[in-house]
Amino acid sequence: MRTLSGVQSSGRLHIGNYYGAMRQFVQLQDQGEAYYFIANYHALTTVRDPKLALELTRDAALTYLSLGLDPKKAVLFRQSDVKEVVELYWILGTVVPQSNLERAHSYKDKIANNISPDFGLFAYPVLMAADILLYSADAVPVGKDQVQHIEFARDWAVKFNTQYVPGYDPADPEGKERGHSPGILKLPAAHLQESAATVPGIDGRKMSKSYGNTLELFGEEKDLKKRIMSIKTDSTPVEAPKPTQDAPLYDLLKLMLPAAEFADVDATWKAGGKGYGDYKKKLLEAFHTTFGPARQRHAELLADPGEVERILQDGAQRARAEATRLMDQVRRAVGIP
Ligand code: AQP
């Protein structure tokens, strides 16, 4: 099985990225082949400062490595180091129905949250499909917001194969039956972590870099504390039972505390007797327990930029070998010399 996924270097990575996706990346590196990348072309849809774009790309690499990604087990690379992805993006785009892009949830959410629409944002799912299909991935670990994009990637791979691969039958995509051919583009499947499908941000919306509502994995202590203390709560008095619906603090405690410890919190939350301030302190402690070692590693890696660059160069070389192999087939199929 080949696993592939990426995170955009569109801001400092946060616990939504970790629980929704990156935690699984680290677990899956021990099962078959794993390819993980920093989506720095995607990030250009929101980051327009070149210095910052470079810095956030490097920061995303540090984040992967600090969280336990092992470059001996997984291929870690920058999206922009394999230019073939842009070529596949274009070729794939020629079979993508515009109506698919118009109903993309993630695009519609961003517009609803006042992010100005441009072609890059609109076409984002096509580049994401190219990211996945270029490396013939079987499984793509993602948060819930990205599941529709994986479904698009499957649909477009079928469209491409049907158009360009003689003998391809969509009912037999691997070409197992006599007379059928396997597709050039392999159909990927989303791998969703149900317990953390959507991690809420401090304002209760989906935690998102572009909404400024995140708990950064490697942010400064002072800022982290301030953000935890500002998690949206209601005015239920200390002694009263607290609501569990639309309560980001409750959801975050559930996510971060070990099950036995959360059971105690759950009991007092529902019975009353503690204030939101106590629960926020508990969350801060849980954050340090969970991410303390990764934060230490992050500080060490920051001091060794040469080593990080070496890992990325090595990853790019391995990723490029795969991409070149697939693009040879794609070019031949469509008639590009
Ligand atoms: N709040 C979240 N809950 C669960 N999973 C999440 N992911 C992101 N936010 C949450 C998952 O993290 C992976 C990498 O995401 P991304 O950075 O590439 O893009 P995104 O989903 O658009 O993340 P952001 O923070 O919301 O970025 P911006 O604001 O720049 O668009 C994905 O698998 C995603 O599902």
C-alpha cells in the first residue's frame, strides 16, 4: 500500500492539522510506502509574500520532522521540487467538468468566510488531484474537509483513463478481467480519522490557518496561553452543568486528554462545580504533555537548517523518480512528445 498526503505551508501548522491528518501520517509510515509533501504551490493562493512563503515552507518541514516523521521510512518533499505536478495539473484539467469545481465545499466555505476567490483557489482541487495521482497513491489520510477532493481525484482519474487508455473499463479499474487494461491513473481512497475529522478552532469554527483561530503546534508560550484562555465559552455559572454542544473547549479536551482523564472532566463538566477557567488550564497542561517532546525537537532542528534541506533534497529525488515514470505514460497516452 502506498500512502500519500500533504499540508499547505499557508501558515503555522496547528493541532487541527495534527489530529486531523499528521498524526496518522506518522502512524502510517510503518505500514507500506509513505510519501508526504509540503504543498507550497497550494499555499500561494493565500501567501503573497515571497520571504514568508519560503519561511513557512521550511517551517512545515520542521513540523513534520518534529512530530516524528522519519525520512528513512517516508519520502518527505516539497511539492515545488517536482515540476511534473504542474504538467499533470494542466492535462488533468482538460477532463475536469467545471461544474465539479463549482460545487467544491472547501471553495464555497472559503468564499463564505470572505476569502477573495481567484482562479488558483477555484482550481485547487485539480492541483490536489494531480498531487495524488502523480504518485499512484492508494490511501490519502486527510481531515473531513478534504474528503470531497479525494472523491474528485477518483472521478477524474476514471475520466482520464476512460478517455485515453484503450481497453479500460471503469467497472474493472485494475484491469483484472481478460481483455481489460489497468488505468494509467490509479484510484486513491480517503483515509479519515473519524475521532478528529473536524477539530474546532478557538472560536468554534473549523480550526483553520486562514481563520486565525488556531492553536499552533510550535507557537510561543505566551500566545498559546492567551489563545487557550480566549476559547469561546458561554455564560453558564461555575456551579452549573455545562452544555457539550457547540462547546469547542469540551471537544478539545476530549481530543487531547487520555481517555481516563477525560472521563473525570466529562463527569464534572456535566455535573457542574468547576469554571471554564479551570478547564482551560487543564487544556494548556494537556497541550504541554502531548507536544512538549515535539517542541523540544523543533527547537533542535531549527538550529540545523542544513540537515532539513538535505532531507528535502533527498525526498525530492525519490519523489521525482516516481513522477517521471508516471508522466512518461501520461504524455504518451495524450500525444505530447
Ligand atoms: N480543523 C481541522 N480538523 C481536522 N483536520 C484538519 N485539517 C486541517 N484543519 C483541520 C487537515 O490537515 C491537513 C492539511 O491541511 P492543509 O493545511 O493542507 O489545508 P486545510 O485543510 O485548508 O487547512 P487549514 O488550516 O484550513 O488551511 P488554510 O486556512 O490555509 O486553508 C488536511 O488533511 C486537512 O483535512
